[in-house]
Amino acid sequence: MNSTYLPAFDRLNLNDQETQGNATLADLQKCVQSLFLDAFASATLQSAKQQLNHFRMAILGPDRIIGLIENGYTHEQIGTFIAKKHDLQEVFRSVEGEIRDLALGVSVILVGSQMQKTASELDTPTLSATIARLQQLQQIKQNEMESMHISEFGVIDYQEVYSYVESEIKNGNLTGDPVWVEKARSKVTKRKVGWMVLLHEALNALATSYDDAALSMDWSETILHDTLILSKIRPEVLYKLIIKNYNRDLSRILFAPLREGQQEAFSSTEVDQITQIGVQLRTRVVDEISMHAYEALQAKEFEKAQTLYLEAFEAGANNPRDLINRAVALSALGRFEDAQTACTIALGLIDAVGNCANRRSSQDETSRSRTGMQGEVELLGQLTTAEEERWHHLCTTQHQSLRTRAFRATKQELDSLRWRAYVRRGRAYKQILQKLGGIHGSIPHEDVREESQDEDGANHIDEEDLARRRGEALLYARSDFGNAIMLDPLQNIPRKELIELTIDPLQRRFSQDGQRFSLASIHSVAMQRRSISL
């Protein structure tokens, strides 16, 4: 796939300074970007139908139903085995990443085909004429999208299932089984009918449940979220990516009429090819956002940097590096609790990826999916209420999650990220400790003081609660720096941080709770140092 698929656009051969008429190349690039963003909304809905229809066949197809019968499911149990609507929609989110990447690939092909069509129709493809024609196509884009035969939920042919059951009743495992031999009362007609009618009703119930859950999915937030991110890529970059990745052969398939009995326009190989185009585009988008985030961080525009790093994380492959970098910006803004939360989620992602990688060689796709979910569940048990809410926000809304897009890294890369996350989170806890009054318990910062009134109406600070919170922050900071030392004993940064948190317990009389947390943290660090020296 290269630019030769759009030879007519190569003939323009202009740069940003040259003009034809009143138009510039930059105007054309902006026009193409606008066309692409409009196409993406429709492509997302079409891609959802394509992928959910494929998913539907995997769950409700003849092979799956025959497998259930082989495992002892009756026709009544088959009619009720599928999950509830809400649970089904959670399952559908597991393929959201593939849907979004397929939509990007479809958008590239759609816009590329319109660019090709425009340039080939014009005798003299000047910039002004090309832009005018593309804008005209943008107005009728919806009609073009309606001609796309990506997928529609059709009727599944279960004749293979009926033939299998009939054969098993005559001379197989179902011979003489009263559940399949005797008549039973239909839930629809309330009359006693044979197994074929009962099985037909059960399969209809399955399809109805699935289709209701799938067709009621709201993709508007997903579309809005991705569109906002895609709008930030530079028009000239998007323009070049479309020309580079447009595939004329896939374009012909996209608009080809369905053959008789065909439910899906694309084969699995073609879906993979189109999805790969989307992956390449999304990767470039994430690189663009990360570059702008880094520039903002270097320019000390910390609010902009933390926002961009979060967008890069949500738009990309759940890369924990983006969250760790975001924690740097959040700490610079004084939002230490948010920085600590970002690092906690990053560590959870790193652990989940590591667990999946350890088991990947001996597990199939289904088992790996369950492993990822188990890692997510185990992580939730370690988070505070606020962190848990943030994790659910990242993993169950329209944004990317562990189940929708897998981050990949080597063990060495994961350990490096884990070390950075521990150090960054330890520093966040250290700053939280300073806001609470520091190790020695001086007057805390105003935004963390909790004052109450006594019987005389005088304000006083709850020293007991402050001591407890200081003890917690001290314990967690020391624990994180200790973990970083164990990951890389040769690094001096966490060791220096740990030394700064060393105190003489006799210097201050802690409350009972504060003393307990302090002694526990001192013991923890001592054990860590002992293990390192050994």
C-alpha cells in the first residue's frame, strides 16, 4: 500500500507556499481532515455492526449451539444461557478497540476513494476545483455511507443443528432422552410440541436477546471522544497518511454489493487488513499527542501536559508510561493525590500485562481474556474508593480498557516502568506528607486541615486524624521507595528519598495511631534493607 494508489493527487505536486487560484495545499489538507472526521462517525457505527455480527456468529452460530448440546444443555437451557442485556453490553466492550480501529481503517478507505474519484473526474485537478468537489461530496457523504454493505444482523441458518439433533436422537447420545423425545409445552403457543419447535423457540430467544443488547448500544460518546482526539492531529499529517495507506482493492470490496446468502462484506483477512490501517493511523495520532504533551511539559505548561498525556493514554494502547508522565505534570500542579492515583493505575496495568504475559504461552484467547479480567478484579481490591471509581471510569466507559486494547512490553521494559511508577508515587506520597505537616508534625497546609469547634466555639485541629494520615503517607512513601530499590539496587534516587524520610521516633510524641503507623513503616524499611544487603 503506497501513494501510487492515488496517482491523481500526486499530480498536484504543490507545497505549502505555492498556490493555485485562491486555494493553498493547507486548505486542501483541512478539507480532507473535515471529510475524514465526518466519515469516521458513520464508519464507527458500520464497524460496530460488522464486528458485533461476527461476534454474534461466534456466540450463537451452529457450531456453538451443537457444542452446548454435546455438553448436556437442553433446549430450555439453551434459551436462557445467554447473559443479561447489561452483561452482554459489557462483553461487547471487549471488542471496542477492534471496532474503533476498523472504523479508522474504513474512514481512510472511504476518504481516499473520494479523493481518487474527485481527482480522476477533474480534467485539471487544481486545488480550488478539488476542494470544491470534495466539499460537495461531503454534503452527500451520508448517501455514500448508506451504500456500504458492511454487515446487518441476518437470520442464522440452524439447519445443521436440527440435522445433528435428529441424528443424535436416532442413534446417538440423545437416544431415549425424555427431554428430547417427549413433547413439552411451548412458552409461545402454550401447546405441547416436539423438540424441533422448542429448540427453534429457544434459538429465536437467544437471537432476540443478543440483537436487543447489540442494537441498543450507544456509540455517541465513543464517537465524540475519538473525534475530539483525531481533530488534534495536524491536517498535513492526516493527509499524507490517507494517501499512503489508501488501498484501492479494499475500496472496491467496501462498496461491492453483497452476494446471495452473504452476511458480511469482508472476510476475516480483509477485516484484519483494514484494521491494520486503523492501527497505524491511531499509532501516529498517539505519537502526535505524546509529542505535544512532552513539549508542554518541557515548556512547564503542566495543565496542558497532564490533559494531553491522559488523552494519549485513552487513545492508545493503555500505555502506563503516559500515566506516569501525567503524574509528573500533576505533581508540578500540586495535585499529589491525583498523581498518586495515576501511578497506582499504571502499576495495576503493568502487573496485569505481566500476569497475562506469563500465562500467554499456555492459554487460549478465552483464558487470556479471563486472566486480564482477574487481574483487574485483584487490582480493585488494592485501591481506595476514589481510585476505584477512576479505574471503573477508565475500564467501563467509552475509553480504552484492559479488555479492549492490550499494551505489550518485554519484562525489562515492564520493570523499568514499574520502577518509575514506584518512585513517582513515592514522591507524591512524600509531598502529601509535607502538606500534612511533614514527618515532625508541624502546622499542616490549609487545604488539608480539618478544624472543628469545641463546646466554647473555638476552632481546633484534629491532631489524632492528622497523625494517622501522616503515618499512612509516610508508610506508603517508604514502601514505594523500598520497592524501587529492590527492583534496581544500583539506583541512588530512591535510596536518597528513603534517607530523607528517616526520623528518630523520640523527636516527636505521636498519637497512638500515628506511632503505630510510624513503627510499622520503620520495620518495613529495615526488612527491605536487610533483604537487599543479603
